[in-house]
Amino acid sequence: MKMIVAVVRDEYAAAVTDALTRKGFGATKLASTGGFMKRGNTTFLVGVGSAQLDDALATIRGACPAVQPAQGEAKAPRAAEEHGATVFVLDVERMLKA
């Protein structure tokens, strides 16, 4: 089993919620702020079986396109391209429902 922790830009939170729900994935949604994205964001916790991992990641990726510069705006050099989400995948030893 895997735990996806997806830190999503607030502007994509509704799209991620809708996409995960359409695909039948359950998620816990937390309002969050943090330094590495430098703005308000939403953190999703999604528990999936190993066989569902790629589908869940593709679902999140599809709802969070890369952030493009405004029309006519030059893209500033960056160490990494800015995206709509930062995603961590963790191994889960056990899950219990009480």
C-alpha cells in the first residue's frame, strides 16, 4: 500500500478533488501553507494499493498542469520548472479503519 501526499496549488485543488472522485479515489484534503511553494496550497492524502499508484499519480498530474508564464512574459531561469503540485509517495506498512 502507498500513501500519496500531494501539495497542490490552491487554484488546482477543486480540479484535483473532482478528478480523484471521478476515478473513485478517496482523499483527505487539508488546507496548508508552506515555504517551498511560497503560497497557500492544499495537501491531499490519498491511500492506494500499489497497483493503483500510477493511475492516481496520472490523475493528480492531469489536474495540475505545469504553470506557464503569462503571455508575453519571458520565462525566468529556474533550477526546476514550476508545477502545480509537489507529490511524495510513501510506503505504508499497515492501514486500519476503526
